[in-house]
Amino acid sequence: MNADIQGALNQINKAYRAFEHNGMPMKKEQVKAVLEYGLKQGYKGIDEISNAEVEAVLNKLLEGK
């Protein structure tokens, strides 16, 4: 998937349903965190965010709970 990060964030209520990681659907809070991370890194497209970066963001979310 090569969607625009800002566009996905603008439509988060619908867009998050299209996201998965390691074959599992992602929750809206997870998708939002990953997309916000991508923006902070200066990425434009979702495909620029590596699997390792997604893992790191998701792990931080788990630690915060």
C-alpha cells in the first residue's frame, strides 16, 4: 500500500480498517500512532515506514499501557 500518510490521518476513521501488520488487523490507535510517527520522520507515503519502525511504534504503545 502506498497511500499518503496525511491523507490517511485525515480519514483515520475509515482508513484504519485497511491496515494490517504481520497478517493481523491493526486497531485505530495503532494505525494513528504509526502514521504520526511517519509524519514526524518526514515521510510522505506509508510505504516509507519500515516493518522494524512499525514494530518499534507498536511496542512503545504496549509499554505505555
